[in-house]
Amino acid sequence: MTAASSRLAELLVAILPEAEARTAFGQTSVQVPLQRWAEAARLARDELGCTVFDWLGAEDAGRPGAVGARHTVTLHVLEPGTWDGLLMRTEVSADGALPSVAGMWAGAGWHEREAAEMFGLALADEPAPAHLLLSADFAGHPLRKDFVLASRVVRPWPGRLEPGEDGTAAPSRRRLAPPGVPGPEWGPRREEQE
């Protein structure tokens, strides 16, 4: 598979003027308004020939109580002739719902349900998707930033504490040699060289 193609992104922006192509770190993506998400996906499949679904993922972009986008959703589809990829993104607010693209690519249904279950992303076409990974009685969405891990509440972090976290003073920052390098007592002494 190749990286997201700027050629496909430019073609989609030419067809859908509300979309905006962005390039960062050699990766070109198309930012699509939420209300045009399903239309942009249909154009990518029918007009640009991106008939192969690769993946759909979500990200918790917001902070609890923050105004604006709650989730960023990313869709990656491929054109089978050249295997060029098209990367599309949209922002979903806390009260918004993502239109489904599972009718265009059957594999997207699983990815959308996973995003709904793990991030609490609302789906416009399926208000109560079936559980995939968590039990039906599980409360919350474990991949959200505001989800409290039960293990942190029940017992303290099992890893080593950082210097100064245990109430003692932080150690001095003396210069240390890398592992395997002998100390200053090894080798000829300065007075022997003179």
C-alpha cells in the first residue's frame, strides 16, 4: 500500500469545493465537512475509483467540557489500479453523529461500530450499534480521554516512580558514562603520560 495520494486529494477537492486538501509530513489528506461526509465517500468510490476499503479510525480530539470537535474520524480507501490511497477526515462534535459509509464499503461497518463502542461516537444510521469488543453491561468508552481507568483508582501505579514523586528530593544530575564505558580509573593516568 502506498501513502495517501495528493493526486486523488486534488481530484476530490475539485469535485467537492467544500473539502480542503492538507499536507503534513508528506501525507496529504482531505478535510471534509461532516454534512458532506457520505457524499465525499460516494464521490471517492464512484468518481475517483477508490473501491477498496482499507480502514476507518477515530480519535478523541476534545477535552472534557471543551467547545468544538469531540472526535476526528479518518477514512482511508484505495484505487486498485495504482494502489494510490485517499485519506479523508472529518470532525464530529459531541452532539453530532457520523453518517455511515458501510453501504459503500461493507468492511467499514465493523470499524464504525468499534469507534462507536470505544469512543462513544454517535452513528447517524445506527443509533444503538451492537457490541463488538465490550460486554453489554460495560459502562463507558475506554478510549476516550475522560475515561478513568479502574486500575488507577483501586491501587497505585505499579511502575517505578519518577524522581521526586516519592517525597524525597530529586537526585542530582551528575554526568554519567554510557553503559559499558569504563570509569576514569581505567587506562593511563595523566601524570604517567608527561
